[in-house]
Amino acid sequence: MQINKQTLKDDGFAGFRSFEQLDINRVPRAPGIYVVLKPVGFERVFLAKSSGGRFKRRDPSVLQPALETEWIEDTDILYIGKAGAGSTGNRGLRKRIQEFTDFGRGKPVGHWGGRLIWQLADSQSLVIAWKELPASEVNSAEARYHEKFIGIYGKLPFANLVQARAKGV
């Protein structure tokens, strides 16, 4: 079974807004997982330099051959991430997605995961969706989605460079 916009909706994902149309105040504060998808008609063009911020002076850009290696043509899913509650319980989806979008707009934010997204031309047209989950289920849900994606496509989504594992596994 594929993973696409419809199967994500059927599984309780919400949002489905482009980065350019995203109102961060409409993103829930609860923990959960989130995905970045290609919109209909998206044309893949890699930028030589990432629009991502330089956190700790590290350049998030990678060479085009590495981008080509990670790209999967037959899926709309580009990244699967998580947003835990944090040690104080005040993180969640809104904070994590805000960090992700700020990083993509060049701010020096510590959101290195998913950085390949920001080396795509027209990255602001990409779509983000999320699913609220209890904090205790976030890690295992991300790991299940990664595992399912690998089972279908043979590797992680384009911008996922590390496979999630459920804690204790």
C-alpha cells in the first residue's frame, strides 16, 4: 500500500498547507509527527546552495550527486519528522514546525533534520501536514512510518537521512 496524501488523511493527518500559506498559529501545540509532500505538478530542481540557515556555522548544502541519490521520483512524501513534548512539555508540533520553516528561511536554527528540503527550488510550495499523538507514541509512530516507507520504496524519504527507531528497540 502506498503512502500518499489520501492515505495520510485517512490516518488522521491534518493541515496540508504549503509553507508559503502556513499559518503557524493553526498548527497544534501537541506532540506528533509531520510530513512534507510535493504538491501536484511539482518540478524537481536542485539549488546549488541551500536556503537553510547556518546553525553553528555549518553549511546545510550538499552536492547535487548526493541529492540525486536521495531523490525518489515515484512518491510525493519528501520527509517524515517528529515533534516530541520536550523535557518541559512545551515543545510539540507548532514549535518544531516553526523551527523547521525558520531554518528553511535562512535563520540559524538547530533543525538539521530534513535539511535537503531547503535545497529544492520552490521549496515554499511544498506541503506540510501533521498528526497529533500522545508523547509516548511519537517515536514509535515515526519509526513505523519510516519502516513502512522503506518497505515500499527501498529507502527513506528524500530528506530523511537517518532512520528513526522506536525507543528500546
